[in-house]
Amino acid sequence: MESRKAIIIGAGIGGLSLGIRLQSLGFSTTILEKLDAPGGRAYVRKVVQQDGVWSEVKQRAPLEPNQGFTFDMGPTVITVPHFIEELFALEQGKAMLSTPDYPAHVLGENARVREGNSGGEQTSKYVQLVPILPFYRIYFDDGTFFDYDGDPISTRTQIKALAPEDSAGYERFHADARAIFERGFLELGYTHFGDVGSMLKVVPDLLKLDAVRTLFGFAKKYFSNPKMQQVFSFETLLVGGNPLSVPAIYAMIHFVEKTWGIHFAMGGTGALVNGFVKKFEELGGTLRCNAGVTSISLKNELGAEPVGRFSRRIAKGVTLEDGSSLEADLVVSNGDYANTYMKLIPSKYRTWNSDAKVKISPQSMSLVVVYFGFKADGLETNLKHHNIILGPRYEELLKDIFGRKILAKDFSQYLHIPSLTDPSLAPVGHHVAYTLVPVPHNGSRLDWELLGQPFVDKILRFLDERGFIPNLRERLVYQSFIDPDYFATTLSSYLGNAFGPEPILIQSAFFRPHNRSEDIERFYMVGAGAQPGGGTPSVMMSAKMTARLIAEDFKIDSSILG
């Protein structure tokens, strides 16, 4: 019997993860990617020296070690390695959708790998994962820092040194964050909230855990020192969330990292993407790059064009930028939620996801990300693999970015220097780095053609003059950057958002875009724009949630669900 056909729009981590799962379910899956290589937000930029000039090269294969600079353009923080192991363990007829999401061996004090290879047996066939310590070095504006590493002794020792008045508060925070983690992540993490009833069942627990107040307000319950308030609330910025407005259920991130650690794929996140592509293709899937989609084809149950807003609408394929069409039994978008609906499906066929609803949905902030390579000779620095460099303001800066939507004079940044862990990502005697600065999305009407380069110059000058990378401007051999316009155009994100719908309370759980469309039958969403939300582990969870819905809708034989 001919297998059912599936089309996934977008080869981001969510799309690739779902592609692997659909192949294991017996679908013949094609992933269509607009860019010239897979990854989506996890795209890789490669720069080599040609005739004395450093310039970007377009190639899917990795560079030879030390041949040039390899820049991960997006996600660099990898957690919950057993999610990755499960994907690499899937086979045809072995979908593992019914097995426990958290097997006993991945829980408990011995679950976290602290040294050596942190990838499991199957993962190690495709990519090498290693643990990173500390998770982050967090610099405060006065020059002091906190090494966030999940170690109970180290954490308590540093709190006692920096904010002794908060030692007892940390113990209370630790206990309450654990309770939120156990309920919100371990028990409810894979719940698809597709109806109001599923949401109402968990509301009493969330209220009891105080998980619906803002994360920053939650942190202030336990910590009086501003430094500790920042340490235990900043992480949601890495998934597009404002600590002043995301619900306190995100306090679980502390325990997600504490339980499984922070990891790095040798060769960069792009090496993990390539591993997923290899696995997908081994299972018989097809990846097509340079294959942008312009519309999703809709038919009714008789195979004709649907008529009117309330006629039955079924996704039956896509039309590509080159004018060609592909048919399928189901279509999934790993693209931006807002632009998927507003650009790929005519408004007359959408009631639940109407233009009006989509446009009023708050979007996450955007980013300016500076990619740079520099000479390392004689460099003395305290920087680590992951660095959070906080500015002089915290709450007011967040209000500038998310509320007032202005480009402030000050900024905070995440500085990533992967060549400290993997020297092969840069030429001998050099480091490769990127620094990421949250900025308002394009609803701000900021002119990035005018503001971009001066802002980048200001960021690099800061790193130099504040001594993070001494003499950086003399050491620089390459720099480039992306801004909200890149997200809006190259990545097709509405308003240039960097993480999809903002993860506030009214856009969480049931209120976040659903993985199964209410408007279009056999049309699904996966990735940061769907449930459960943004972040590398969440988009892999999203893939499993969407795969379960597809298996249910297509009445897949339970014997292969695992």
C-alpha cells in the first residue's frame, strides 16, 4: 500500500524533529525549506579568507577544522539531551509515542552528565554533545559576576558572598521552583491544550503553585537583592519572554537546567541540525532547500475547491515559489505562526485564526546579533562559553524593549564564544563569537538601515572598553550582523519577531496557537509558534505533541506507536 504523504514547511529544529517522527510513523515526508540550507533560526554562516578578504561562503558541508569561522546564527543552548537521544533512536515502525516521556533513567541526581560525552548511544552516531560549565557566567554592571552552574554547593556559596540576605530565600525558591518543574514540565509538559476543558483542569494547580504571577514578581518573593532577582529571572529572554510579564511557571527552567545541564554540539548547533537531516534522510525522508512555499492548497471532502467561509476545508498540498505544486495527505508549518496563517491561507477560510486575531497577538521581541571573529593572541579574559552581560538597568530596560518599544541607550547582551570549547570553529589563533542584544520588534517602526551599524559599533566598543575583550577593535578580522529586518524578510517572521508569539499568560497553554488547526483539517503547526513554546527543548516537545495528534487523526496502528 502506498504510504501517506506529508509536507512540512520549514527545516528548523522543530520541522526536522517532526519529519523524523513522521517517517517513523510510516509517512512519506518532504520538508520544504526556503533557505539554501536547513536550520531555520539555527542556520549556519561560514566565513573563509579568500585573497586576503574574509567573506561568507554558501555550502552545506562543514568547513575543514580551522579553515575559517563557523557561526551558529541562532540557538546555542542545548538542554535535555534525552529528547535528542529519543529522536535518533526512532526507526520505521518504532515511533515511541506511547513510551514514557521521561524514562526513569533520565530522572534523578545521576541524570545529568557533567563531563565527557553527554550524548547517548544513538546520539553519538550523529553528533557529539558535551556538557558546558558554568551554564552561564552572569556579569553585573558593577563588574562582579555569578557563575550559574546548577551545583548546589557553588550556588549557595556564591549567593552567600554576593547577597547573604537572600540565602534563606533561595531555599524557599528552590523548593517552590522544584514543585513547578515537577507539575509544569514533567507532568504537563507534553499536554496539548486543544480545548478549554484541558486548560481548566490544571488551573487550580497553577494557582496553588503561584505559577500565574509574573516570573519577576515570583523571584522578588524570595530575593531582595536585585542581583539575585536578575539571576533567577533572566532566562526567559533566551526564549523571547519578558521576565516582567511571562508567568512564573517559567521558573521551571532553573530545574530543567539543573536536572540535565547545558550542553554544546561539537561543530556548533549546525552539527546537530546536520545530524537530524542525516537521520531524516536515512529513514527515507526528502529535504528540499531553495523551496519557498507561497500558499497551502485547500480542498473539500469531494476534492474540489472549498466554497465560502464555513465550507469544509482540508489541506491537500502546497504551491511553491517556482509555481509548481505538491500534493499531500497533510501539511505542517514549522514557520512563523502569524505569517503562516496570514500569507499562506486566504482569510476567507479562517475563523479561529483570523487576521484580526493574529494581528493583535503580542509578538516576542527581536534581536540584533553581531557575528565576529577576532585574533586571540595574548588575550586575557574571564569570559566563558556562555556569558550574560547585564546593563545598568533591568526592569526599565525591559519596559523599553517590550513596552515602550524604543532603542535604549543602554543594553544587556548574551555573548557566546564557542571556540573556547571547540577551537576548530575558528582559524588557529582566533576566536569565533556572537553577541545577542534584545531589541523591540518592528512594531516599533525603528529604521534599522539607519540604526544598525552604529548600534553594532556601540556594542563592540562596549566589549572592548569595559575589558571583556581588550583591544577588540584591533583584534577584529570579521564582523557582520542581523537585525529585526532579517527576521522579517529572510526568516518571514511577523514584525521581525525572533521567537514567535510572546509567551505571556494569555498566550500560554490553551491560549497559545494550537498544534492542530481549528480552521483547516489535516493542517498542523510545530515549533516555537505552537505549543508548548520557544526554546530548543520545547520545539522538540512540540514535534512529539504534533506527531501524537497526527497519529490520532490518521488512526495509526497502535502497534508502531511504541
